[in-house]
Amino acid sequence: MTPTSAKAASAGRAARRAAARQDASRGRAGSRLPRAIAGGVLAVAFAAGGVLLYGRIAQVQRGAVLPEIPQGVQRDPATRARGAVISISGEASHPAAAYDPASGTVTVRFQSRYYDPKHSAKLNRQYLATEGKLIVQMALYNDSAVAQIVAELYHGGQRLATVMGAPGQDYAAYTVQYAPGLP
């Protein structure tokens, strides 16, 4: 190979490399446009999803959307009362609820979460009354099928208090009966 031909070969390689770099930069620029479009489409999709979700949440808060209940399924007031106990006193309260459709009475029995034999009788009575009244109030809320809620609060096997309430009755008017000799 002559020096002239070596220079020509070297120049040819350099030209090919430059052309390859140019093609590569064109390819990268060309691929940037589809990526930008895809990113824009994703941003619009996320924004639209957020708007739809916000709208649905606003409808639920206004009460315009009722939960879907499968056909044939009826709301059970006993289940609702049991849920009220779990919300206030927790799963450890082991609530058991029964609904008598003839009288419209729901009776729920559970272990009091807040009663403590180490506390004074006055303090325990306050705890029992508040716990029972909150459960009655929550179970009655917006439920027209129930005529009365009876909440029986226990500690171990001993019944401590019974709280009763009816729709339309004020929270302060709920009846609280303590077990005789409540410690």
C-alpha cells in the first residue's frame, strides 16, 4: 500500500465514521419525538384519571353515589351494629349482633374496650356510657329499618351496662342502665 492509498483509506474511514455519527444523531433526534409524544399522552391520561377520580370522590361526599349492592342482597342492621362496635371498640371486643325484624330491634353484645376494674366506679360508668352511646348512635345513623338499638357491654362474662336508643332520639337521651353492684 502506498502512502497515498493509505491516506485515502484513512480519509474514507473517517468519512464513514462521520456519516455514521450523523446518522446516529439523526436517529436519536428522531426517537426523541415519539418519546415526547408518548410522555404527553401519558401525562394527559394521568390528568384525566385524576379529574375523574376527584369527581367520583366529590359525588360520594355529597351522597350522590350510593354503594352498589348486588341484586337480592339486603342491608342487615345486625351487621351494621357489629361494624359500629368494631369501629369504636375494635375486633378484640368480639361483637355478636342479632336483628329481630318483627320488633325492629338490634341487640349487640360485646366486651367493653374501655372498662378497667382498676379505675373508679365513676370513671368506668362514664367510659361505659360513652362507649355504648357512640355505638348506638353509629348503628342508628341513616338506617330507617331499625326501631331500637340495644348495646350490652361486658367484661369477661359479667354484663356491665346496657345502652338503648331509637331513631330520632337525641344522644343525651339514650338510656343507660348499669349492672347492680358495678365495681
